[in-house]
Amino acid sequence: MLEKAKNLASKSKTRLLSFRQDKLLVASDVQRARDYINSYWHKLERYHPKDDESLLGIPKPYLVPSYSEATGFDYNELYYWDSYFMVQGLLDETHKDLVMGILEDLEALFKRFKVIPNASRTYLMGRSQPPFLTTFIFDVYRAYNLDKDWLKENMEIAKQEYEVVWLGVKKPNERQVHRGLSRYYDINYLHDLAEAESGWDMTPRFGRKALNYLPVDLNALLYKYEADFALAARISGDKREAAKWEQAAEARKKVMNELMWDKLRGLYYDYNYAKKKRGTVSSLAAYFPMWAGMVSENRAKQMVKALRRFENKGGLATTDALPLGQYVVGSLPTQWAYPNGWAPLQYIVIGALERYGYHEDAKRIAMKWLKTNLNWFNQHNVFLEKYNVVSPEKPPLKGVYPSQEGFGWTNSVFERLSQEYIDKP
């Protein structure tokens, strides 16, 4: 498919622009790409209100990650964390029904199965995906100016997910395993499937022993849940409830700082609780605590300095350069690693930088990522699920499944960053 797109692009009579890193993008530069994205959403929209073989029924229309007839790897199911990132460029009145419907679908899955599964398939229910439910709820609450009762009702569902799934101590949710911190998990108790729950399938972070690790991103997301529960309680006027959640968040932060913060490298690392030592792979997962607001100003400053480990011509690489190559034990390709960059991780790091006032750093990285996406689109007329940020003119490193085009979260993050860094003065 990529070769075909390249041939079509080469035959085009239109002069294709390649945007240099020192050139500021303006609205006209991204308009064709944004028009393409806006017209593409209908290809990704699905509606399956009833169970159909392995495909689970959910009440409202939703978006799938990608659509391509050429790859033989088609999607028809809703995915948990993909859904969160796919709505980031759609938080407007035009897409209100779709956005709120996707949130309702995720909650409906939890109400029915007591888990938001990896995706709405019977065979993908043994695990979940990185938990973004409270953030999704607050994004919708703020975007559409909803009332306190709506917020409270939806937060109650998130509290159940937090308690049942992420704080579970035995099957089918044996995730909270060490000093109050949690791990990624799969009911089949297989390391590779637990790694799939991380969404980073595959990555060198865990050395194919994911069940042995307390991941920094997961526990930062759970800190965010606790902080969000506290904020929701304060909005409702329940100071005692808020204090309880603030105490839980503080306790988690304290343990994470003790186990996961590396003073010398100025970054957070996943913690191998089986071996009682930190992992060695530097990754963008380290910036989830900053995005969640749980780091001090001094620590944030150190983390901004450490960005040079990841920043490349085309954006942020998922890990720093790995001296032993891009394959973990067993020779599985690790697409969630250097030299690949992924839209959701750019979005998280940019959000982290903005939260702590590093606006110019955030804008620089956003512009690099937009240009990488845009240059590829102008050449090949497609968006990709991931990009080679070290050599943006080259294809990304392949993973354990075929490289995808489309692509839901890439499209949406491109649109959101265009809104934030091009539309606004």
C-alpha cells in the first residue's frame, strides 16, 4: 500500500512541499491535511448495538483505529486507549454525540463485564488497556459544560473500574502486587499478553517479563484517577471525600518517587519488583507523572533537560537509542521503541510540558511532529499509526502486526495540535 501511494504521489503534477524544521507552519500549510482528516472519520465510524459472533454489542456509534482494504488487517472493534486519543481532535459541538457516545460505550462495557477490555471482542477481554477513563470524563465535562450530577454519576463508574480492575489482588484482576502499586496484567498470566495491556506491544521496557514490572505510566495514570476523584469531590462540595483521595494520591506518589525516580538520569523508570530494582530502558513513559501533575518544579526541570535523550528531527522517539538493537529476547520486533514516534506519546509529553510552563519546548516538539506527519502526507497522501522520527523520510520500524494507515489517533492528535499551535495566536 505504501509503495502504491508513493507511485501515485510521484506522478502528481502538484509540487510537494517539505516543511523544514525552522519554518513555522501556518493555517494554509495544514488545511489540505485537516480536510482529509475531517473527511476520513466516517470511514472509521462503526455501530454494533448487538453481539455478533466475537464482536460485542455496545449502545452508541464509535470509532475504530484504522481502515484499509489492502492490509487484510481490518478493525471493527472499539479500543480503550485509542478511543481516548481519537476524541482529542473532536471535542466540539459538531462531534458531541459521537464523543459522548464513545464514552458511554466504554462505560457500558464496564457495567456489563466489570472491565473495560482491550477491545470490544470476546477474545480480547482477558486484559484492559492504559486507563484514561477519568481524564476522558473530565475532558467531556469541560468541553460540553456539563453539570455536577453528570460528573458525579460518571466518576462513580470510574471509581468502580479503579477498585475492581486496577487495585485487584487476585484473578481475574491480579494487578496490585507491591506496596500499593499496580502492574499490567492478563488473565492468562502470560508476560507478552500483559505487555499488550500496556498498549506498547511490543517494547524493550519490560524485557518480555511484563508481569514482573510496576510500570511508571500505569501508576501515574492511577495517581491521575485519585487526583481526579479528589477534584470531582471538591466540585460536589464533599471535602472529606476529596481529602481521602488526595491522601491516596500522595501515598502513591511517595512510593513511586522512592522506587522509580533515578536522580542521576533525571527520569522515572519502570520498577522490577521481582528483582527489586529499576529497569534500564529510558522511555517516554517517564513523562506520564509530569503529565499527571505529580512532580515538583525542580524535578520537572530535570525531566525537561532529559528530553534530549528522545528528541530527534521528527519529534520524540519512544525510547532512547538502544545499544543492543531493536529486538527484545525472543526476536520480537519492538515497534514501541527508537526510532519510532507515536502520536499519543507526543501528546502526553507536550501536555506535560504545557502543564509546568515549558511552553516553548511544547511548541517546538508539536511543530516537529506536525511537520513529520505533514511531509509524509504531502508525499504519500496517508497518515500512519507511527513514524520514524530519527529519519522522518523513511518508513517506521515494523512491529508484530502489519503497519497501519489511517490512523485514528494520529489524525486526531494532528488536528488537536493544529488547533492549539496554529489556529490560536
